[in-house]
Amino acid sequence: MKTPLHQREQTRPARGQGDLAARALSCGWGFIATALVALGIAALKVEAEESDTAGALFRQGRTAYEQAQYAAAAALFQDAAQREPGAGALLNLGNAAWQNGQTGPAILAWERALWIDPRAEAARNNLRFARQRAELEEPRLTWFEVCSTWLPFNAWAWVAGVSLWASLALLVLPGALRWRRSDAQQALAAAAVAAFLLSLPGMAGIHTRSRLGFIQPKEAALRLTPTREAQLLARLPAGEPARLEVRKGDYAYIRTRHAAGWIRAEEWRGLGGVERR
Amino acid sequence: MRCDSSCNHQPLKPRNPRKDAPAQRWVAAALFRLGLGPFEPGRRAVPFLQFARCVVLATAGLRPSRAWLLAGALLVSAARAPAAQPGQTGPLILGFEITNAPPLVATPAARPTNLVPATAVAPPAASNDPAVDPLVALMISQPAIDTLSPVVATAEFDPPVVGVGQVAVYRVMMNALQESVDWPALPAVPPGLEFRAGGRGTLLRGAGASLVPDTTFLYHAQAATSGVYQVPGFVVTAYGRPVAVPSATLRVVAPPPSNAAIAPRLWLDVPGREFYVGQSIPVRVITPPGPDGSVRVASQIQVRGDDFVVDRSLMMQRVENVPVGGRTQPVYVYETVATPIRSGTVVLAAQGFVSSPRVLPPSATNPATVVVSYPLVDSEPVSLTVRPLPREGVPPGFTGAIGTFKVDPPKLTTNRVRAGDPVQLSVTVRGVGNLERLIPPSPVASGDWQSFPAAPDDAQPALVRVRGFTTFTNTLIPLVAGAQTTPPIPFAAFDPREGRYVDLSVPGVEIFVEPAPPGSTLTNAAALRLARTNRRAAAEAPLTLSALATTSGPAVGSLVPLQQRAWFPLFQIGPLAALAAVWAWARRRRFLEENPGILVRRRARRSLRRHRRELRHAAEQQDASAFLTHALSALREACAPWAPADPHALVCADILAGLPPQAAAETKAGLSTGPGRGSAETAAQATLVRQLFTAADAWRYGRREPDRVALLALHAPVDCLLEELYQRL
């Protein structure tokens, strides 16, 4: 049996006490909001500091490169790229590594620059130049991986996400909000669906291309089993493209165009930073 | 149903999405054109274009809900590999063949007619199918190679007795294919004996209806001291089965025996020892004559070594007189061309199967017979020093020509032509070098000429080499009229004798171009010229390392793609939850619209609660007027849903009619506990309501203030009544 309303009303705090409770509640939400804003500001501040540090390292790297101190320049650009991976920093890292005689790290850096910014023509030309000089092959890409090279690596996820939710919204919202169905809505919905479907090959290409990497040292040993004394199958040159298939301890099973086998994990570096996971 | 101006209800016509969506078709057409516009119609873009067309066609003219299903079905069908086609070596994905294995290429070498290729494999069963390829039929007609007989190995030193410092050949022969033998790097060599690996090869000899492979492994042995050296027997694997190689003994004596045989060797003649990468080196392999001066023919001659390629199409063989041992004798000469492909020290060696006839003495039953054997013989290795071509100062037009050349004056088929008509320009290059593999240079890109890639000389490479010149022809089309010259052809060659590049550019030839006939157009000539110029400029520009970037450029937080991060799927929950909430809200709204009473009663409850709070507050403040006002408002709000009417429109009679019928219902159902209880309570409630309205009317119309004490004393019963009305809501 429900409590009579007048009793319920009597148990409720008086107007003054209710105001205090409401105030306390609003203060609690306000505290949480303030804390979130403070955290965001702190995060932005940390990011700004990192950016400043990365910028300083970038400038120092340029100075060292201009003074022909390529090893130091490579180290500075490497540090800058780790703090703030950017196409320009990776391009310069590749140049410094190449001048320092490190073909593998140079090719990896230029490929990563293209991974971030496919319009970086300088990185593309440097890759052609380096592969011609070192007589290396280009990585073989499937058709959907070629599609994925048309946009930056994160763009496909954004396109797919935005188009998917836009199309679902255009499907659900007009009916829910009782908007008058117009041709423009239909067209936008169709365009969003098409955009989502067209982004799927790019997404697939990014996923598979993230496991593409390059050999780092000059003569990396490709072995039959993931052991140090295993039979040597081949010696891979620096900059040779290889795809990661499986990781096991300190070794990784990779596949090149002509061979497949186990290699020490630190001798292979992937485009998508796979080795860090 | 919709209502027109005359309120005649008419049924709505069903919508036709095709007819009602012109904008949708426009978007679909734009996407289709976009898919064709900026993409190169190259091999790799074709599968994506096919997929894109499927998607666009699926969404064009359809409602998005159907587009999902159709596009999904098309995606599945597009990804399915079609049936294998003739000649296909790998799976087809969207028409794009995926293959991992390089195709096998058969390169049969020229050899005497009484021998067969050593690389022949066991032929498949003969087929009576008339559509069988002639080459396959030829292969099928070859006799089978015997791989089932027991493998027997022999080992010997040739000659078995040599002097100190002289070379003897250690020869191991077995009747198995070379590829099936698991041969060690070096047999066990006795101390004091130097071993150096020589040639190895397989010869097929006829034995009845099949061919027997005879494989030979050669080593060259030399000892610095006299003695007897024995290479012990060892075991190798052939066809997966162990084969015992017997031991062999070499006697090294000092001084060397006077009538000792000399180990048979081939002579490798290379003109010079210093060459350049890419330079054609004429190599002659000479087979020494027999002890009686007879010409010995060598078959399956190979020039072995790493880092160079041999052009088999330039092979020539002949018998010529060369000085041997102080006198001129006829010998068999095999000539070919080797091209080094790497700088550094390159080692060449030759091997071949040399005919070696032996006369068997007559026996009681057989006359003297001649038995011909073909032992494998090799040559001394020759070390060459190969230098790279200089990278600096490479002139334009250098296409890999290395040699001493000169260019004849170019010739035009005509010196008078109309604009738009083709004319051929022939250039002849003479000299010594890699003429037979010369890549014709291209004319300089000119806005007034359209040029096509030069057609190389169609003569056989061997003929080109022998005759010493080659001719290539350029087809040119003038685009503008007037007197002019043909575009020059930059051409350069590297002269290995001088060690520098030599400019052999072909100058332009004067020609008069008449205007094009009236009515003809050189369409898009300007665009063609510009595009061609840009393409050539880009193709010929040497690649160099770029300059440093001035800024860090677009940066990202991590190189890991978004879709592979752990939070990305969780991030999708937000919009999903929002859409779900909107959908649920729409459903709720529809439900409330179908049940309007719910909202009315909810509103009434809210208002009733507010008025009761004010009523209580007025009672505490002893404010009779406020008490009366809020009491009546509360009653009106509580009874309005049952009227139904606006609460402000209700009067006392409406309130009395809206009082709870609980007592009447209990009486009717016989549940009343007493004869007068329900009706008494109802009457009391009715009296209470009348009192309130009477007081309100008196105050409003009679200007008489209500009796505060009496009125406020009604707080409790009013509150009970309101509670009952609230429960009813």
C-alpha cells in the first residue's frame, strides 16, 4: 500500500533543506565537471610541453644535419619522432639515417612518413631513390592496400565511422523526429552508405598494411626455427619488405617475396608500430 | 489519411522511390564519375573501380535500407574468386591474378645432334588428344630417363701418376641426375694434397629405349711433395638412397714421368683481364686436339661463374687453325659472349663433354672397335677485374651502349611531308661492343613533333654482331607546318678503351612540312605535346635525395591505426547509445500519443502535488485565502482528467461528479461493511467540497472574507480527500 501522499510530503525536507540538498548535488556535479576540465587542461599542457620539446629536438636535428653530423641528427630526429610522430620529422630521420649508411631505418622512416601523410612526395621520391641505389624491391600491395595508400592511415577509420553513424542517423532520426522525408535526406543517406562501403577496402588495407615492415640491419639472418642455432635459410638485406605473421618471444615469423622464416624481433620494424604491442 | 481543403478524406498514394529521388540519382552519378576521374585506369585501380561501381549501383535509386542488403550481397559476390581460367597459375581475385611462383622458362642450348639436353625430365604419358601442343608432343616423344636402376659411382685420378706440382683431375662419375645427388662441399682430402673444385654436369646417353644420366664431379688436385695420396671412399645420397663412392689413389713422383699423360683441359680465351660492368666480353672455349692431332668436339659447353650472364643466342662454333705446341693445328672453337653484371673480381671457367675415342684391340671374336666416351673436362679459371661505369658525367642519351661506335648520318624517308603525316628517321650505329643489345635512344621531346619509341633492328643478334652494325628507326609526326629540322636524338656510349663517355648524338635533319589538308585537325595537339613533355621530363630526371623538411608536418599520437586500438570499439558505443535512446524516445512518444490519458493524469498529479504543498504552506501560515485558493485548485486538477476539461473550467458540480465512486461501487457489489458507511463518507466529501466552493464564491462575489479558523480546520479532511483523489490518478 502506498504511503499516503501527505505523509510522504511530511517526510520530505522543508523547502530550505531541499534547496541545500539540491545545492549539494549541483556542487557535486560541478566538482566532477571542474575536475574533468582540470584534467583536460593538464593533459593539454603536457601535450604542449611534449610538442615544444619535439620542436626543439627537430630544430637541433636540422642543425646537426646541416653540419654533416648525421649520426647525431638521426638520434635527434628519432627522439623527436618518438615524442611527436610527424611526416616531416620522419622524412628528416630517413634522410639522416641514409646519410649515416643505415638503409633499413631510412626506408622505414620514409614509409612511415607516407603512412602518416600519403601526399609527402619527398618521402616517395626518397624511397624510389634509395631502392634504386640499394637495388631493393618495393613491397607488393594488394588492390585494397593500394586503396589504403590514398588517405592517411587514420582517415579511413574516421570516414567509415562518420559515414556509418551518419547513415544510421539519417535512417533513424527522420522517422523518430517526424521530419518530412525529402530527396536530400535520401540522397545523403545513400551517399553515406556508399561512403561507408567504399571505405571498407581502405580499412582492410590499413589493417593488413600495418603488419608490413622492413628489415633493419644489413644482413639479417632468416632462420628455420625461432632459435639462435637454427638453420639459416637466407640473409635479408636492410630495407627488404616483409610481412609479420606471428610473434613468439624474441622472434617473429615474417614473409618476404621470396622466403619466409623466423627473425629476431628487433631486426624487423613495422609500419603500424606493431612491434610495440 | 489526409484531409484536403474540403475535408474529404483521401487515401495516400504509395511512394515510388525511383520517381521521387532525382537528387539521389545525381549523387550516385557524381560518385560514379568521381570513381573514374582522378584514378589512373591502371591494373591495381581496376578492382577498386569495379567494387565502387557495385556500391554506387546498389545505392542509386534505392532506399538506404535496401542498399545495405544489396551492397552486402554484391560485396560478397565481388570477393568470391571466379573459376580458374586456362593458363592461370594463381587464384583470381576481382580479375587480378595472384601468383607466387615464377613461370618455368626452358632455354635449350645448341648442341650436337647426337646428344639430348641434360635438363630433360621424365616425360608424361603420351596423349592422343589432337589439341596437344606440338612442344608438349615433342617432349612426350622423348625417351624416358632411367632413374630406377641402381646408382653406381666410380672415382679416379686422371692421370693416376703425375709429377710434383703437376695437376691431376679427380673425377667421380655416377649414373644419376645431378640435381638428385646430395654432394658434399669437399670430399675428405688427404693432407699434403690441394683440392680445388672444378666443373660438374650431367650427360644423357642412350641405352636401349631410355636415357641414362651420367653425372661427373671434377676436382683438381696438386701436391707439393711426392708420395701416394689416397682419397678415401665416402657416401653420398642419390634419389634419397645412399651411394658409395670408392676411394682413388694418386701417385706423385719426382721427377715427373717422361711419358705421363696430361690431364685433359679446355682452353678459355678471354681478350684482356679488365672490363666494365655491362661490357660484352667475347669468350672462346677451345678444345685441344687429340694426341694424334684429330679435332675433338666438345658438347654442352658451359661458361660458369657468378656475377655475369652468358648470351646463348650469340653462340658460334667452328673449326679453326690455332698454334698449338709450336705448330698450327685445327681445333674446335666455341665462341659466346659474357656480360659481367657486378663490379669486382669475376671468375670465369668453362666446361664441356669432350669426345674421347678409344680403339679397342681386336679379340678372338670381335674386330678392332672404336669406343667413344665423353668425359667432362673443364678449363683453368680466369679472373677478371670488372670496374663499374663512372657515375659522374653521364651524358644524356646514354642507354647502356658500351663499345667503340660511330654513327652514320641519319636518313629520312622523305624530306617533304604534310603536317600530321608520319616520316621515318633511320640511324645506323657501327662498331664493336654490345651492338646486338643496343637500346635505341629517343628523340628530344619537342612541341612541334610527336615521336614514337624507336623500332630496334629486327635482325638476329648473332647477325648484328657478325655484320658489325645495327639500325633503328624512329617514327616522327610533324605537328606544325614550315621549314624545320627533326628533333635531335641524344645518344652516348661508353668507350672502354678510353674509359670515358663519348657523345654520339644524332643531329636534326632538315625537312619541309607542308600544312595539313583542309578539313583535318590535329586534335588535342597542344595537350599531347605538354603531356608528353612533362612525362619525359619526369622520367629522365635523375633521382636524388630530397632536402630536409622545414617543419614537423602533420603529426599523430601513435602509428597504430585507430581501428586497432582498444578504445575504438568502445568509442562506438556512444553514438549507438544515442541512436538507441532516440529510437526509444520516439517509441515512447508514440505510445503516449496513442494513450493521451497517461500524460493528462501525469500532469494532473504534478499539479496536485504542487497545490498540496502550497495548501500545507498556507495552512502553516494561517493564510485562509491562499488555503482556499489552493484547495480548490487542487480539487480541480484532481478531477479534470475525468471531466475531461480544463481544470479552470470546472465548477462545484463537476467536482462533485468527479468524486471517487468507491463507496457507490462497494455498495453495488455488496462489499460495503455497513449500511451507511460509504454513502456517509461520500456525503461528507460532497459537503466539504460545497463548503469550499461556497466560501470561495462568497469571498469572490460577496466580498466577504472566509472564516479563517473554520476554513483552516478543514485542512485535514481536505488533505484526505486530495490523497484519495491522488491515488485515483
